[in-house]
Amino acid sequence: MSEEKIVVIDKRESVLESFYKDFVTFSLLAFCIYISQGSTFWTFVTGLLFLLFTFAKISIIMKRHNVFKSKKELLDWANKLDDA
């Protein structure tokens, strides 16, 4: 029998805020790629920026998940949170 786990996703921004931030970032990267046409160096740099952004976004998403093995662990964690 598998052990049951409780997963809590820490959501601190709305979907619209996330979309807006990603749109601005990708627009800037697309503009950099457009400007760098014909230049291997700048195309390489903007490609690295895109990869850096992608990996940073993935790591942020992974840190928003909290996994608890019991209800007691979940309640202890919840009681440590600030009242909003």
C-alpha cells in the first residue's frame, strides 16, 4: 500500500500577473533576437538568456510545492504562516 501524501501549492500571484510577466520577458527576448539577426554572438547570448529564463521559471514553480506526509506536518506548517 502506498503512503498518502498531501501537496500544497503556494500561490502568491494571479494567472494574469504571471502571464503579463512572461509576456514582457518573451517580448524582450524576441526583440533581442530580431535585433541580433546576422550576428552569431548576440543570437547565442539571447539563446542563453531564453534558456536561463526557462530553467529559472521551472525552479520557481518547483519550490512552490510543499509535500507533507501527515496532517500534523501540514497543520504545523500552516500555523507558522503569517496571517494575511
